Amino acid sequence: DVKVTQSSRYLVKRTGEKVFLECVQDMDHENMFWYRQDPGLGLRLIYFSYDVKMKEKGDIPEGYSVSREKKERFSLILESASTNQTSMYLCASTVAGGQETQYFGPGTRLLVL
Amino acid sequence: AQSVTQLGSHVSVSEGALVLLRCNYSSSVPPYLFWYVQYPNQGLQLLLKYTTGATLVKGINGFEAEFKKSETSFHLTKPSAHMSDAAEYFCAVSDSPYRLAFGKGNQVVVIP
């Protein structure tokens, strides 16, 4: 059974803190994605990676960075958290090709105070 | 650029009644189309998808969707709603690698 896990389900941080969100997939997928989900806005793509050490900006990359040192792991970094980054963060992965089914993790609900 | 329209953020349906969620998309090329479901405090789970071939697609939990190219639509239906169908549903379209555009979602409430 496919599995995407995220390091935390709930996270509370203070403004200005550096925040790391971790995502791990066990399906040997080439592509990994980070989305944020906000009520009434659906899912918006922050960054994606199509290979180890490769990354591409999505639609809303400002204030975020990513790291992919190993194929199975994709990290989202908030260099200096702000209150407008309070959101649900979802990680996903898919096989090479990029248009196939994306498999999602359970999400991390981040609150920035 | 691809985009997805889902009307009605909240949809109420009586238990046993038809579930109909509308999805219209814009795309410059034939797209891949998806419906995902999100149960409370969970990630998204694939309900069904259309890539090529038969335009009526059957998914999990009794849901199906029909791709209508002339109407640029991919509406989701289920003949008889069950309490367990209460969730948020997202339509998504992909017309280029690595890009999946989501609609804003429909929160479905099932009334006993």
C-alpha cells in the first residue's frame, strides 16, 4: 500500500522562527510536491521536485524553500515564519511523467503566533 | 493556463438522494482530470480519474464522473448518498507535467 508520511500533524510556532516540515514517501516516486490548503482557496502549489536535488517553484513560492537530498524525502522550510503562513500543508508524490495520480500525506496543520 | 471551477462551496444532500458535484475546466490541450476526496483531518484520496478512452469513469465508493469535451465538464455523481460521504471533494486538472490545478472544493453535508 502506498504511503506518504509527514513529520507532524499539528505544529505551533512563533513569528520569526525557522520551521521545517518533513515528508517521506515509500513508493520510490520521482516527483514530490508541497501544497498549502486554505479554506475557499483549494490547494496551491508551493514547490515541486522531479529528482534528487532538483526543485521548481510553484505558484506561491515566496517565503518558502525546499530541500531534496534523498529520493524519498522532501522538506519544506519556512525561513522566518509569519502569521500569514498559518495553514494546512500537504505533501504529495507521483511517478515519473508528472501527470499521474498524486498520493497525499495526511497534512500538517501549522499555526504561527 | 489550466483552471477549474467548482460552484457552491457547501452542498447539502439528503441521505439516499443523488449526489451531484459540478466541475468545469479550461485547458488548451486534452487534460487529465481527477476527483479527490478529503475526509476530516486527512489528506486527499483519489476517487477517480480520466486520462483517455471511455468518457464515463467509475471510481471508489460508488462514485462516477463523465468527461464531456464539448462542455469542458467532469461532473461527479453518486446515485444514493450515504452518511459516510460527508467530506470535501476537489476536482483537479492536469494538462502539463507536474502541474495539477485544483478547484476550490465542495464541502458535502449529508442530512439524515
